[in-house]
Amino acid sequence: MLKPILVGALLASTTIAPALAQADTDITVVLSEELDLVEPCMATRSNIGRVVLQNISETLTELDVRGDKGLMPRLADSWEDKGDGTWQFKLREGVKFSDGTDFDAADVKQSFDRVFSDQITCESKRYFADTALTFNIVDDYTIDIKAEPAQPVLPLLMSLVTIVPSETPMEFVRDPIGTGPYKLTEWTAGQQIVLERRDDYWGEAPAVTKATYVFRSEPAVRAAMVEAGEADIAPQITAEVANNPATDFSYLNSETVYLRIDNQDAPTTDIRVRKALNAAIDREAFIGTVLPEGTELAVAMVPPTTLGWNPDLSPPAYDPEQAKKWLEEAKADGVDTSLPIEIIARTENFPNVTEVAEALTDMLKDVGFNASLRMVEVAEHEQYYSKPYPESEGTRLVLAQHDNSRGDPVFSMFFKYDSEGTQSGVNDPKVDDLIARASAATGDERAALWSELFAYLNDEVVADVLLFHMVGLSRVSERLDFTPTIATNQQLQLSEIGFK
């Protein structure tokens, strides 16, 4: 069922383009999927974030994932809780955008106005749940942001919104202007993206002077390009080709892979059907075959390092006979279990995603589901992943992975599980209440409420088919001084890359 990958045959049948001459401080990054957008307000989507986030466009704050500095200043020098839900941010002075204009508080306000505008659909909006933000510009370099209801982790949330000039229109841009250390100098759709280092960047000049991003769908090809010196970094490779300890890195990944269930669609409105979906999956069979050793079975949408983690939860047992019984019981009570269930998966979402999706589909068929699979590109995947969901006969299970490297469930729970969440398949008043209370709480109470929510979603709602906490594998040229981190799947800061 889990098909082996014939790496040798793949390489033998693939021609790798010869390397272009480049300066010693230029690098080439080979990514698994093309970018459909370079819009800064979409930089929380991993394939866009790897290019845009903190390279072209920066945020007010930044979470240190390499050390123990916690939340660090970026475009904000400092911040202070003024009470009543208001935080005051002091902005960095002397910062210029790549078009030469000065950065100030008006740019911050415009950036958030774009995110929350109904004229544009920005992904970063989803992280703010039902929090309403009000902005008061005190002076050019001071801005008060009031959250209603009060949001104790508002400075952390500021690490999600990229800042654009105040003149930026309420529409997606193709030539992003940012305060980051690099500017976009070329975007040839489907071929390459080029970033070049800015001479007028406010911070320390990075070692990398130019980065060219190219796209190859096969992980073996990406790995071979780095080995041949035709690329310098392949952020995503597979265990089958990760065979060189000098260049290949395995690291904790903040991604959780899951099948999103729409609890309002037949036949998955019935909890027995949702239980059957979970019992039909032999999760262990994927690890060490199409997924690398070290991959963990998921019991929540967030990794085990997250606040409020509930150690008492266990993954659903693989029990195909019990899955069949639950389906039979549901059918006997009038549930039409013959309705089609289509898995929608995104090509190149993660290494071996097609093999994983095919195996999941076969496992569901084996217990009696009328299951099928459709692989789609990233733009089409988004149509099924976020509301409004297209109508269908039966239901769709969206295979996806969700990143939360910031340590708090607030970055996941509302838009994944609240009744109003943009990617939620759940409509449950208790879930909504727990999310609202946890988001507003602090300290031990906050952790306890998140833990309660994890247990309720897992045991009582059976909200999704949670699958895996992922392990990342990257290949990095020996000429670079760079080690991947938990954030590497979401962003690839060129300023963190040095040369040996």
C-alpha cells in the first residue's frame, strides 16, 4: 500500500540544469512548489513565507526559535501593556522601505487595515479570531493598539503581520515593497524568483548578497542539485535521499498533518462516521516508510511543545473491524454511509504527500467508505481549505498541514475550530466558549483551558483525523553556515545564513 520510491530510476530519468555562474555570496534555494503570490499579507502561508517573511517584509516583533530570547523586537523597539486591552508600541526610527520612503506608524495602521479589509483576503487575518483591533497613532513612532476583547499575547500576534507602506492599495501586489534586508528584483512565474540585498537596510548587512529561488517537484532532484553544487539549500527532502550526514539535517518541525472533517456535511455529521474515519487509519504504517523516523502521532492540532499540551490524550487505535461496525450502526440508523468522501490533497505540500494521500484513501476504502482522491495545486487547495467551502455530494476531507511554531494555541484554535473559524469544520458552543476563555486568560488558567479544549475536541467532538507531527529534512551545501530549525518550513531567513 505504501509504495517505495525508486530514487535511482527517478534520478536517471531527470535532467538537472547546469549551474549558472554566481558570486561566492550568492545562493540558490530549490523549493518544492511554485509561488502563486508574493503578497506580504499572505506570508504566513508556508510556501510564500519561505521567500517573503523577514526577507522582503518584516513584522513588529519576532519570536526567537534558535535560542531562549523569547519575543524579540523587529520593527518595534519596545512595547508596554497600558491596561484595558491596550498595548503601546514604540517603533524603530531610521527605517526605510525598499522604495526609499520612511517607515512610521501610518504604515503599521495601513498594514493592519489591509489585513482586515473586506476588499482583500489576507491569510494573517485568521489568527486574530474575533478580536477587534483599534489603532491610535500617538506620533510618527508610537502607536497604541487596543484589542477587544483584551488579548494578553497581542505582542506575540504582532509577529504575524508584515508591514507595508501606507500607500499600498487594497489589492494583492506583485512587486512587494518592504523594510527587510532584501528586495524582489525578479519574479518569473513558474521559473524563478530573485532577491537582492539592500544597501540601505536599517540593520546589520546579511552575508548573502543574492538569492535565486527555483522550483523542482521531486525531492530526489532537489537533493541532487545541492549535491552537484547547482543549489545551496533544499528545505524539503525525504528520508530516502537524506544519506549524507555532512549536508542533511533532521529537525523538529512545527507542522501537524491532518484530514479536516466538515462536521456539518453528511455523512460526517454522525460522530460514528468520524470515529470510523479515525479507526480506519494505520498511522504507524507511515512512519519509517513514506514518512521519516521520528515522526510522531498527533493528538492535537499543535506540537507537544505548545502551552497547555495534554499528555493524557492518545491517538485513535487502528481498528478496521471497529470502523466497519461504526459504519454499520450509522447506516442502520439511517445515515447514508455510501455518500462519496473525496480527499483533497495539495501537491508538494510535504515530501511524499501523494503516497500518503493514496494510502489514506485505500485505508478508507478497505473499511467501506466510498473514498476517492484528488491532488490539486496550492491555489485550488485553498478553495477547499477555507470558507466558504464549495458544495458537494457527500463530503470532502482536506489533507493539510498546519504550522504553529509560536508556542501558544491561540495561533491555531480559533480559525481551525471555532464556529466562525475560516478553516473550521466544527460548530460547537462549548468549543467556542473554551476558545474565547482560553484566549483571554493568562498563566496557569490559560494552559488549563487549552488542555481542556484539546481533550474535548479529541474525545467528545472527534473533530478531525489528526495524523502526524512532522519531522523536517533539509539538505544544505557544505559551503554554508546554516542549520535548519522548527521554523524552517514556514520561513527561511536569508540573514541567518553565513558562509564557511
